Amino acid sequence: MKENAIIWTRVSTKHQEDNGGSLVDQKLKCENYAQSHDMNIKGHYGGTHESAKTPGKMVKEMVSAIKKDKTIRNVVIARGDRFSRNAGQGISILNELRELGVIVVEAGTGLDTSTPEGLLMLQMKICMAQWDNTNRTNNFTSGRKNCMRNGVYCGPAPIGYDKQGKSINSTFTINSDGYLIRKAFQWKLQGVANCDILKRLALHGLHLRKQRLHEILTNPFYTGLIVNKMLNYEEIEGKHPRIVSREDYLRVQEIIKGRTGIYKHKKETPRFPLKRFVRCWKDRTYFTAYTNNKKNIDYYKCNVDGCKTNVSAKKMHRKFEELLSTYNIPIELVSVFRDVIGNIISTDQREKKAVLSSLKKKKSECEGKMQKCRIKFATDVMDEDTFEITMEKLKDDLQGINLQLTECNQDLSNLEIRIDEIFVMCCNLVSLWKNSTLETSQKLQNLVFPDGIFWDKEICGYRTEKENRALAVMRRITGICKNKKEKNSVEISSLSQVCA
């Protein structure tokens, strides 16, 4: 009388499936064994990519089926290591099946668990499979650590980079997305909100989720560093090109400081426009904000132990308005100041024209290289693989150059509009700051003080380290006017020289 049996097959990775350990091959070996030993096959269990570390859902399904069908007396497997590669769990399952009166038999050798010797041999094979797994994992981990200590990242290329080669020979190049990520860091430094950065990136063809953008802005890889838990998060100088400077990266981290790394959208309240803009003069850390519900009073606070500077929002806002008022334009100097703005922006435009000229030259050189590459390929001087890799790299470079050219041209074409916008803003900064939306107020703050400002509790007021160049000139002119007993005696010509 034929004994009933089921077949178990398993591969834990696609690599095993592609290298002689396929489910089809295992199933065929098991079926041939069952047929030659007069067994009746009642089912097939197992499947692709069953975990090597845990029994998995499919093992539990097989054991459940055996418990329901008392006629099953055999489980046929291709090899012992295909049953399980975790010694403790595999041996436990073998023992459980043996207690149910079921024999596990290895089709390749005929070993089975019906005898103590056969059971021991299969248990040893499972133990050897786990040892092999552990050994290969250790070698793999050691190899990755060695690569990263030598400045070569072994994982998949982060967004913004293309990767060529493997292991220690891996190289990274910045692609077109990388140039957009660089812009994202710059926008963040300018005070642009994440939601607006996402919209700007989308206009250029890079669509990201808000959580993904946060990951990018906090990833030190973009500043040329490799930081990985395999190396206990030690900072290693990478050989890949950096997208953002260390200085700018650290400034961005200061801006987003206090977040957990898990993105949670929280709507900003207009009651605290100076949040993440004002820093403590003593500790150089950004103030947070809160509301005392009992007193119904808003506060800004330094959270550093030993400092705990606590200032009412009303006082800080009033002091900030006083600071902004030093930049208001006296009516007598309106025309002069507009010229000052025009001169400074024109200087900036001249610098951008130089950049534009350089970009056009780079574009011409890149197009020339592409043409030479096509000629070499057409004349069989270059093989197809080299041609495709080289052209792909040149296309990415050209796309990045064209993106920069577009942005540069847009800036150059809006000279008068920019002058008018800045001029209108500066006519009454205090009124604009007080009566605008949160986003506009913060843009104004970052325009006047690009690196933020500091609150010094010793003087109960603000300290500044960097201010907008055009507005700095305006403040100097305003100061001169206030120091004159008679403003009418101020000569426009002398004030114009102050602007130089």
C-alpha cells in the first residue's frame, strides 16, 4: 500500500533561485524520489524567498495540514538545508513532525528521521547550513565595513547620485536630481517651507514625498560623509562628490533642529514668527516657543540646561520691530536708496552673467564631447558598452547644466522686478512684518538677516552678525540722517558716497 507524502521546497533569496536551487528543480527531485519509493503525493508546500531565519507562514501551513490529515506519513525534501537554515527552529520542527509520526526524508541521499542516526545527520546538516549562513554574513559585513572605512559606500545610490561598479570599486556621480537636491538645500537656507520646496522640485520633474525630503535634508551623505550603524555611526570621509557644503548642511540642521526624524506635519502658528530664527547668544541654539495656558501668554525659550532663557513673545516682537525700524527709509532718501538697491543687484547680476558665460562654455564642451563620442562609436573606436555609459554620463551632465542655465536666465531677466519688490518691502519693514502671513514674515526675516539673529539676555535685546548688504547701507544712511540736527542740510551727493 502506498504511503501518503507531501513535498517541501524552499529558496530564501532570488540569488539561490537563479543559481541551481530553483523550486522547479527541488520539486522534480522530490517527485522522482516519491515515485521510485511508491509514495502518493498529497500536496506541495513551501515557496520562493521563504525566510532563512524564521519558520515562516508556509512552514506553519505545512505542519497544520499534517495535523489535519492523519494519513500523511512522509515529508520529502530535496536537501537538508532546504528544510531550514536556522538550527534551533529547524530541529524543533523535525522533532515536532517526528512526534506526529511523520518522517522527513532527504531525496538526494535517502537520509530520513525514522532512525536516531538519520535524525542526527539531518540535524547536523541544518546546523552546518546555519554556520554557512553566519559565516557568509560575517564575511559580507566585514567586506562592507572595509569599503566604508576606505570611503566607499556599498549600498544602493542615494537619490541624486548614479553608481558604477561594485564593492571597493564603486564610484558615484551627481546626476540631474542631485543638482535639484542642491537647490533644495539652498531653498531651505532661504527659509522656504518644505511644502514649497516640494512644489518647486515637482516643477523641475523631481517628485518627492514630504517624509523623503526630510530624509534627504538630514542625510550627511550629501555633504561627502559616510555614517552607518555598521561603523557605530562614526563619520567617514567619503570618496563620492558632495552635493552641499558642510557649512550649509549644518545650517540646515540648525533650521530643522528639534524634529525627530519622523515627519509629522504641524501647522506653524503666526504667533511665533521668530521660532527657529532667533538663537540664544550664550548657547547659540534656536529658541523654541510655547504658550502658558494659565496666563494665556506666549513665550520664546532656550531649552539648554543651565540657561533656560525665557522671554515673552510680546517683548521679543516689540524689540524686533525696533530693530527693523532702523532700516526704514527717510522720505528724503527714497530715490537714493532705490539707486543703491539697483547698484547692488546689478553687481550681483554681473556675477551671474559671468556664471552664465561659464555655463554656456561648459554646455558647448559637453556637447562637443558627445559628438566625439558618437564619431568614435560610429568608427568602431569605442565599443557599445563604453559608448552607452559615457553618453549616459554626458547626458546627465548636460541636463544639470541646462537646469542651471534656465535658473540663471530667469534671475537675469527679472532685474527691474526684483528692484521694485525689494524697494517696496524696505519702505516700511515693520508694517510689512507685522501685517503679513507667517510665510511672508519669515521670508522678510531671512532677507534682512540671512543667518538669523541672537537674543542676549544680559542686554535684554538682539545682536546681529550678518545683515543684507543693501539694507546695511540703508541703515547707515538712516543713522546719518538721525544724527543731523537739520535733515535738510544733508547733501544727497555725500550720502550717495556712503553707498559705495
